[in-house]
Amino acid sequence: MASSSSSSSSTFLFRNSCTYTFTYILILTFSAPAKHALGYCYTSIISFGDSLADTGNLLRLLENSSSDQPPPFSLPPYGKTYFHRPTGRFSDGRLVIDFIGKTQHYLC
């Protein structure tokens, strides 16, 4: 009985989080042109997330480290394909947050 209760609870939480996420995306999609028309303009996006949205903050933390070796993700080939230079990201290209920023009309 206990596993059935916890299973239904986790299913409920998953459905709830999916519903909220979908609603948030819809609101962003339909409110973007209205915000742009009102003159709102943002130059940056702050993303709080996990490794799927990591854009190199670890490199900023390691700048003050006592090691004389640079971290491997600050050297080629990281960033070679899309940015054509090392970016400090763990990825070689753009991330989901980059695509969101490109499609939203209220970003400058």
C-alpha cells in the first residue's frame, strides 16, 4: 500500500510540474510580442539550472584557484564548432537557453 501511495503522489507531482511548465512556456510565447511593443528590452537571461543549462559558471569559480593548470574546458576543442574559440562551456555548441534567447522577441 505504501508504494502505491508514493507512486500516485509522484505521478501527481510530475503531471503538475508538466502542466506548470507548459503554461509558463505558453505565457512567454504569447506575451513576448506585447512586451516588445511596450518597449521592454533585455540584454541578458539568467538561467538557474543544472548541467543542461551550464554556460561556464564553473570557469568563473575556478579563476581564483591556486592551480597553475587551466581547466580542460577552457581550452580547444570546447567551443570550436559553433563559437570558433574556447568558451569555458562543457558543450561545443549552443544550449537550450541560447535557443530560447534567440527566439524571444523582447531580447535586444
